[in-house]
Amino acid sequence: MARPSQALPDEQQIVARLRDGDPEALRLVVEQYQQRIFALIYGIVRDRHEVEDVAQEVFLKVFTRIHAFDGRSRFYTWLYRVAANAAKDHVKHRSRRPSVPLSEEAPISDGNAGPRAQAVSLERRRAVREAIAALPTRYREVLTLRELEGFSYAEIAEILKLSIGTVESRIHRARARLRQRLEHHA
């Protein structure tokens, strides 16, 4: 039986409840941020079968290491940093085996478009996913945080512990590489 949706308390309340060991607070955090954390992890790990394991590790770390959150940033920014670091660590330590390419992900279908338009749209999305997947992690990561998650340059710098200039440079290079790959595809 599904529980009614509850509004997430403000960040200070949720952090206080997590510090008190309140499992209900963790459940609220998971419900609120799960999809965004999964998307971030997938962008780094690139294996949909491993995303859930890494996400569980992330939320467990949030619960057990909430004392490390010092309040200088938003809770969500800290959560993203935990997730990004866990995903990077996972990639670094997993055995060398090929990951599932992004092109195998099911595309979003537009029921109003004709078969030809759907095929073109499918091909375009596949090409973009493949081009993003082919980017080095440092570029894929900043592009995901900026374009898909909507973080500001300053927030990305804080999450990744980089200077704003480095973030700007990486985003510029990521876009240029993405554009170049897509032009060669066309």
C-alpha cells in the first residue's frame, strides 16, 4: 500500500532528524532525491544494473555519515558530492568488464509522430547518448550536472571540489567534443 506523498521538511530539520538516527528522515530523503541521484550515478557508472547498488551505498553513507555534513553548503549539494564520489569510486574499483552501452536504453516514444519522425528522433537520441557516453568522465560529469541537473557553475565547482574556471573550461570542452562527435555522426 502506497503512503501518501509528504512534503520534505526543510534541510535543517531533515539533517537534525538524520543526525538523531531517524530512519523515516532517510526514507524522505530517498523519496525526494532518488531519481536525480540515480541519473547522476548512471552518468558516471554507465551500467544500469549497477546503479541501484551504488545508490543504496550512497543513501547508507548519508545516513551513517551525516555528521560529516557541516552545513556550509546546501544538503542537496553535499548529497550530490557523496553520490558523485561513490560512483567514481565504484568505477575505479569494479572489475574490468564491459558496461551496457547507453544505446541499449529504451527511448522515449512520441505517440503523435509518424514512424519516420519517430525513427529520426530515436536515431538522434541514440547518437546523443552515445556521444555523451564516449566523453571522458570529467567532461561527462560536468555536462550532466549543468545541462541535465541544472546546477550553476558555482554549485558544480563545490560538488566536484574544482575552481569555477576549471568547471567553465570543462563544460566548454565537453560541449565542443559533443558537438564534434555529433557533426561526424550527421
